[in-house]
Amino acid sequence: MRSSLTVFCIVLLLSTSVPTSIPTNTVDVWFLGVESSNPSLGVAMKARVQIRNSSSHRISIHNVNFDRTVFYSFLLAGYAIKYVCGLDVDRILVDIHINDYKQVKGASASLAYAMAVLKALNKINVTGAQWGASGITSIDGFIDAVGGLHTKIRTAKEVGVETVYIPMINGFRDNLNGEATRVIRVASLADLCWDRLSVNNISIEPSLEEFAVVNEFFEHRAIEFLYRIEDLVGRFPNDMRNSLAQLYRDLSINVSRALEKGHGYTAANYAFLGYIRLMREYLELDTTVSDYLMKESEDAVKNALSVFNSFRYIRTSAIPLLVVILDRIAEAQFYINLYKNLTRAPVQSPQSILDTLTRAHARSLTIDIWLDLLRLVNSSLVSNGGDGQFVAFNRVYATALNTLRAVSLTIEWSQELAPLSLSAIAATRGTLAKQLDNISRSKVTNSLRELYRIHSSHLDTNTRVIPYMYYIYAEDLQLDGSSDYINILSISTLILAVTNIIRDALDRGDLVMYMEPNYVGIRPSYDIKTIALPLNIVVMLLLLVLLLHIVEKGFRPTYATSKAI
């Protein structure tokens, strides 16, 4: 009995000891924001970020009420750290303690979060003892724009923050008249983290066999849209046909040049965009086709969802195709709903209605095109051998959809006639890049190129085909002097990043975006370091009393007991 009690005491001592729970790394950082009720008022929140080992990646936010945008922005920033900086975040628990503020919302703290995690893991050098940041760490590691920077920086100065990190894409101009706070502009995580993957010698070329299949598909689509343009030109009045015919000839030359270089996707886009512009002009002349085009758009969305229900398996190399289709569906649904709302409005704007209808029609056409390509890639590569890896379609679909929804929740800005999609993120980057000076624009471009190579290196050659098509198209636009280069290059990095996350989730056997916040609401404020020592002392005293009691009982004399026979 005494030995059993002794064992019990030892087990109790081991189980109640706290040192294994003490955080291994702690970093203090300032989260900068604005008051939601009054954006002219800045907010500076002192946060303590603690990193501990864990069986899985978890994020816990303490002491504040927070919404899903905060949690998902931190979660996606973790994936960006993993793929861009090469750090295994799958086995860490991140505790974020925020004091003196009771409510946090939005994704603009995700840059500060990412930098704090990197600093805690000793993978980044941060200037100044008191530092903060405001920026959105996007899913591909690019730092996307936020609002209210002047207000945030002014507030940071008031509380003594020495250095503030902000997105380079914001185009911020330091006109604070000699403020003490130092402002550092950051393009991407690749500019910050040490020991990241070297991408100079990494090939981004996809598999030649699958590239040929996809490239030939787009070559046929380029020719198909040239025929559509020719047919549409014939519907215009005679006095307009000559000028439109010249536009058609110029467009045909550009398409032919792209086909000669073997860039089928570029050729298809030239023809497709020419057709959409011409359709917009035709709607000015004949609005009777509006209802037909809108029904076509709605049918494209319904058809895609119906086809998905019939899919049983999908090749993993086709995941980028699914990502593109889901992104297009989100945009088509947005413009369809917007069109309906505009036509019901008391005061109607004919130009806005036609613009929205054109966008909805364009997205619906791309849904059908990419859906045909998805069927082709899945079937043709089955017959040709392919990479031999199939996954249940429902698992891939659910993971992709949840990932894209999480991304859309982290977008803080709103843009007229823009849905929350990967394409909208990329388009905003392109728009903001036009306002940058040449040096900043060059840094943004170089960062995107590096992100593209980093994300490509995590995927097999077959899976790189679709992002590579966008990459080639971006390079063709750059040669033509187009300002859309950053837009298209961003699309390629975003697709690669989402694909990496989906494949990662499939390998682990879970749906990545089903993770929920560990704490919702206000939690008691405590520091585990301060309670560990007193708790252990109390436990030791209790055990000592128990052991003395056992020893005393063990030395007490025993007496024989008389029993009747």
C-alpha cells in the first residue's frame, strides 16, 4: 500500500509540473489599426506573441473579441511563412495576448503577426525595440495594401513605436514632417525572411506532354474567338464595319504572333478580350440581347455546379484548373447579382448595367472554357498515363472552396464592381502598381517573380501547367509594354499558393479551412511564467505533507488481535 502511494505521489508530481508549458519564444509587437466607428482615429495595440511546440498548428488569441477575418488572416499568413520562408509551422502553437483593447477585426494585423512569428523563430531581423506593422500577408506571401496608413503611423508615434513596416504596394509617401517613427516598406515575405529557398536555378517549366495538351486547347479557342469576332462585326451597321474590320485585322496579327511563339493562352486571351470589347460596343446598339446574355451567364454557373456533382475523381495536377473555375464562378455570381440589383434600382445607370452585363457574360464564357479544359486534362492524361495520382473530387472541391472563402474574408478593401476573388486581388495590385514610382514597381515585380518560382518549386511539373500559362501571358504583356503585367503575374502566384495549400491539406487528410479559433471572446489575462513557480511550490508542499503522513504511519507499532475459535 505504501509503495502504491509513493508511486501515486511521483505521478502526481510529474503530471502537475508546469515547466513543459512555458513558452519557448516570446516577441512583443504593436498591431496598428483604426477605430471601426471612426476611421480617422488610430489604434495601437501592444501584443505579445508566444511560440510553443505542439502536435499541430494552432492559433490562440487571448483577451479580446475577434472575428473570423483576424483568425483566417493569421492562418493564411502561417501558410505563406511555410512555403515562402521554408519554415515548418505545422508543429507550433501561437498564443497572441492583446491587452488594453477589447475588440479586433480585419486582416491588417497579419503582416505584424507574420513578422512576430518569424522573429520568434529567429528568421528575421527587425529594426528597433518598439516596432509595429500594418499590412495584409496574402496567401502567396505578397504584402497587400491597407487603408489609413497616415493615421496608423501617427498613432504609432504617439505611443513610442520606433519603426513601422507597411506594404510597398500602398505607394506611401512619408510626408509626416520629420516624424521620429521610421517607416519601412515591404513588398513580400521573401524580402524579410532569412534562409529562404534559393530559386535562381529552379526550373519553372511544366511537363511537356501536359503543356502540349493545354496549349493546343487554347490555340483552338483563339481561332474560335476570331471567328466569333468576324461574325459579330457583320452585325454592326455598314458605316461602322470598316473601322471594326481594321481592328479585327490588327487583332488577328497579334493572335498570329502569339501562336507562332507557341503561346496558346496568350493568343486565346488576345482574341477573347477583343471579342468582349466588341460585344460591349454591340450592346450599346442592341440591348434586346441583354436578357439572353444574362440567362447564358446564369446557365453557365448552374452547368458548372451540375458537372461537379457528376465528378468522382480528379487528378491532382488538375487542381489549379478547379481553382480557376471556382474563382470564375464567384465572379460570375457576383456580377449576375449586381446586374439584377442595378436593373431593379429606382434610378438606373444604363452604362453601369451594360458594363455589369458584359462582365457577367465574360466570366460565364471563361467558366465554360475552363470546364472543357478540366474534362480534357482529366481524360486525356488518363489515356496517356499521366502522373497516376487521383483523389476523390468531393474532398478536393470542399478544400478548395473553403480555402478560397477564407481568402475572400481577409480582403479589407472594397472596389466598385469587384468581387472578392483571386482575380480581384490581382487586379487591385495591378491598379495600385500604376501609381508607384519606377523603383518601387520594379521591387514589386521582382518579388512577384521570386514568389512565383518559390511556389512552383513545391509542385510537380504537371501541376505547374496552368500557372505557367499565366506566367507566359504576363511576360508577353510586359514585352508589349502593358500595365497588366503585375495583375497577371499575381494571378499565377495566387493559384500556385492555393494549390500548395490544397495539396498540403489532402496529404494530411483534413480540410484546412475547417479550423476554428481556439478562443472566441474575452479570456482571463495571465502570464504562464508568473504562475508556474507558485503553482509548483504549492504542489511540492502538498506532496511533502502527504509523504510525512505516510512515513509517520509506516513507523507506528502494530498489535495482535484476539479472535474466538
